[in-house]
Amino acid sequence: FRYVEQSKKRNLQIGSHFRYQIDGKSLLYIGSWYNTNKKAVVSIDFAKENYHFAFSYDLALGNRNVSGQTNSAFELSMIWKKPVEGRKKRPN
């Protein structure tokens, strides 16, 4: 389960992802999710120690022709992680 909040939109996602360790410090994640906004989400992520890139595609299920909503969307995330001094590292 994942809880996602973006701007004022909130949803609960049910699904899973698989993690593959490429080398000692690189990870690849592949996942699929269904969320409470009636969308299926497919994602692929690449993570290193200090940064993370993610690409996902949200596919609307059913009739979503409500004003202001799109049927499907691509998302790209770029995350930089700044280490905190004196704090223990958590595994990815």
C-alpha cells in the first residue's frame, strides 16, 4: 500500500514493485499500482546513493471525461538526496 498526496489530491495505491540491485550502489525498481482515483500506474525507477530518477505512466480506467481531468499522464521525477550529518543511513 502507498499513500500519495500531490497538491490537494490524495489517493491510496495498491500494488507492488520489484527491486533489482544492479551493482553495489545502484537499484532498479519496476512496479504496478491501482489507485483510488481509478487509475492503473506502471513505474520504473533508477536509484543511486544520492539521487533517484522515476518514470511512471498513469492510465485512466473507465469514463474519465470530467471537466479538468485528463485520461492518462506521463510523470517524471528527479530526486536528489542530501545526507544529514551524524544520522545513520537507511537501506533503500
